[in-house]
Amino acid sequence: MKSTIIRYGILFGMALLIGFFTSYLIFGSSPDNYRKSEVVGYSVMIISSIAIFFAIKEYKDQRNQGQLTFFDGLKIGTGISVIGALFFAFYNWVYFNWLNPGFMQEYMDYNKAQILNSGEPQQVIDQQLAELAQYSDLMSNAFFPIFTMFATVFFIGLLFTLVTAAALKTTPELKQE
């Protein structure tokens, strides 16, 4: 089980790194491309999470004689999700520190402009700007954005894990006497 988790966890993490770095190379970091990058980013996370299905299926079919408990599927998928999320957290640490160190401020400025140009009533704009200011305080902490990215990938992986473990679990056959 451990080798399956490590192998597919690395596969999941590498798929994330390749997908996000390719997106960065294609779209860059211009605020004009934030929406496209967000759609591509979540798509990369979801597509990369398919590694969890293949890992659980391989474990069941090739390493455990076609048997799988929900708990075994949960352990495998959770382990893979942690490894993939660690890869993605590392990527974001590199991104925020070297590839685009001004990203957080640019992103906050972009969101502020979106709110100000939304056409909403002033009361709604003021409320949204206050919420953005609180969010900005959180994002100014170097650890928080990286943790958020870790948690996002982990949560998506956990959803894939729950569905896959439930779908592929087997029930022990009852012996007839």
C-alpha cells in the first residue's frame, strides 16, 4: 500500500506542477488572465486527481486480489492527496517567492478594481471592500496562501478519494454451507 501511495502521490504532484507551470508559461501573471488561469488551475487540480482513482483501482486489482475495503481506499487516497498537496504547496512557495513575488498585491489590487467597477450599490461595495481588507490581511502572512493552496488540493483529492473508495469497495462474499 505504501509504495502505491508514494508512486501515485508523486505522479499526482508532478501532474500538478507540470500543469500549473505550463499555465504560468502560457498565460503569464497578467491580471487580464486571472479568470482563465483560475479555470485552468481548478481543471488541472481535478484532472490530476484522477491519479487517486488509478491508484486505488491498481491496489484493489493487482495487489489485493480484487478486494478493497472503504478504509483501505480512504488510506490510499488520503496519502496521495497529502503528497500532491505538499507538491503544490512547494510550487506556490516557489511561485510567491521567486516566479512572481508581487502576485499577492497584484491580486488584491485586481479584486479591489473588480469590486469598485461592479456597479453594485455603494453599501455593497463598502461591505465587499471591508471583506477584501480582512482577506488581504490573511494573505499578507507568508504561510497562509501556501496553506490555502495545500488545503485546496487536499480537499479536492479527498473528495475524489471518498467517491472512489465508495465506488470500488468490495463486500466480502458470504460462505455457503
